[in-house]
Amino acid sequence: MINTPFPRLRIRGHDLLPVIQGGMGVGVSGHRLAGTVAKHGAVGTVASVDLRRLYPDIMNRLRKCKDTASHGAANVEALDREVSAARALAGPNGFIAVNVMRALSNYAELVVQACKSGANAIVSGAGLPFDLPDLTESFPNVALIPILSEERGVRAVLKRWGRKGRTPDAVIIEHPRYAGGHLGATRIEDVSDARFDFSRVIEGIRRVFEEIGIAFERIPLVPSGGINSFQKISTAFELGASGVQIGTPFAVTQECDAHPNFKKVLAEAGPQDIVTFMSSAGLPARAVLTPWLKRYLAKEGRLRASACPHPVGNHCPNKVECLAFCGFKDGNQAAGQFCIESQLAAAQRGNIEKGLFFRGSESLPFGSEIRSVLDLLQRLLTEPCETAA
């Protein structure tokens, strides 16, 4: 049991440590990480993207399969396995969330399967999840948690969900300047805009709540991005937060589901090694400048300039169909021109030459050390000795 001075995070009847482990896709935050985080009393999150890669039997079955529907069904099957395994590790009282990006082509199927498999919550970002209450109508005990970056998105979700008699069980506020992976800004030049600062966004959300008639304390606000210490969590609470979401520090724990090389790359990256670029998902993204990313960025301008829109009905050349919108699949010059699933999968396997390693911008709590989930939670939630003295 971790003793912390911070208030507990209360979500749909559950009393939790005020930390949500961020969802990191393509097998980085699978059942081992999520189940361990939940076992220790925080929110463990399974990322639903392309979990089939964690199962050799599923991958062998798909080796010669060119049917995109079969690949999608395999990911749904793998999600069921991962949620069940996370639950077995966490125990019946552990809180397991599933992150399902709104931008996924089979988003609706994954949401429903996560609920059927026993997830306690659905976390959804990379788009406005207006239809989440409809998809989960048969699962009233599942918490719904959107990831948004500014108050106008919160207003839109509150108003649309309000017509269906539902409010979010928490709202994660992601800061594009610090987060890893896909960012909540539409243009790279907007990533560092002051309008995303937590103090400004939380104050704006307070006004939105007043406008709609919702008590500020009713919906927990959970800042995400760049939070790597007890002091930063304290600052978040002072601003009115009820908890925090943390991603990259969990990606370098012993229990993370990715290859040791993946953790090594993230842990040893300095500020000069972390770059922001345009992903094939059509959103800015942040990652480590590894050999593959260096080669890609060197030719990005030429690749995007020569990209041509494909005919209607074009399908993913890799038979994955992971994203509803993909600049690589659709030949859209506004987005990156690479298969994001292939590059993230290479990173998860530890392939430093070919992998795309998503990472947040800030330093890690233990530097380049790979420590346990329990060590990390204690470091984040326990007041440093010198501060206490």
C-alpha cells in the first residue's frame, strides 16, 4: 500500500491512487504493465492498438492472410486476451482501463469488446468521441474518459453527451508541448501554444462547467504531459486537478510489455534526441530521433510532395487498416508518408534501426535506470525526504 498525501481519485465508485497510466499502443502498454499498475491501486491502461503482435499464434495464423477484416478481428481477439490477463494480474479490485483512439478504423468494435472483456473504463483521444455513450449503452458501469487538450473540446463533448444523459467520469487534459506519441494539436507550430497550458485550460473548463451548470468537483480533471515528479503532481492539484496521467515513465519500467531495447532507447534519450514531426495519422507526434526517423525526415519533403490521392476504396498496402485516416494509405500530402503500424511494431520488438519510438519531452524520474512500477509510483506519490524535512 502506497501512503501518499494526495487525495484519492474517485471514478465511478472506485477509490484509487491519483495516477492514470497512459495508454501506449502496439503492445507497449499491454497486460503486464496495466495489470501491475492496477494491482498497486492506480489506473492501469491497456492500449488497444494492434495487440495481435503480442501473440505468436495469432501472427502465424495471419502470415499469409490478405483479408483486412481478418486482421481487424484478430486485434479484437487479442484485446480480449489482454484485458483478461490484466484482470488476472490486478485482481478483482484492480481498475483496468482500455485506451481506444477515436482515429482507429475499428474503434467501435474495440470499445464494445473492451466492455465485454471486463474493462472498468474506456479512455479515448485522437478525436472527439461523441458516440462513446451510444457504444457503451449496454455497459452502464463502465467509466467514460475522453482525452482533450483545450476547453472548447470539453464544451463540445459535455454538450453532445449531455443530450444523451451522460457526463464524463473524468477528463484527461493532454498538453501537446510535453506528451509523447500523437499530440492534441492539428499543426506542429501550435504544439507549444500557451492556450494549452494547464492553468489556462483548467480555468477555461471551470467556466464551461459554470456555463453548463455542472459543479466543478463533479468531474475529475486529469492533466497529462510532462508530469514526472511529486512536485509537478502537487502543482497539478493546486490548479484544481484530481489526478494525473503519466505515460513515458511507465514505458521504461521493468513490467512494460515492450522489448528491453525499447526501454533503453527511451531511457537514454536526451532533449536533443526528441523531435516533433507530422505523423501519417495527420497529427503532430513526438518521438526519439532514431536511425529510421532520421532517414525518413531527410526525405519527408520529397515523399509528401509526390504523394497522390488514391482512388476511393483504396486499402492499406500492409492489410492493417489501423487508422480511419492515414496519409500513407490515402496519399494525402498533409500527413506523413509511412506506415505507422509497421514502425511502431518494430520499436516494440526492440529494432532500433527500423523502429519509431514515441516518447514524451521531459526527463525521467529515475534517469536512465529501469525500475519497477512500484518504485515509480512511490517516487511520484511520496513526498521527497528533503522536502518533508
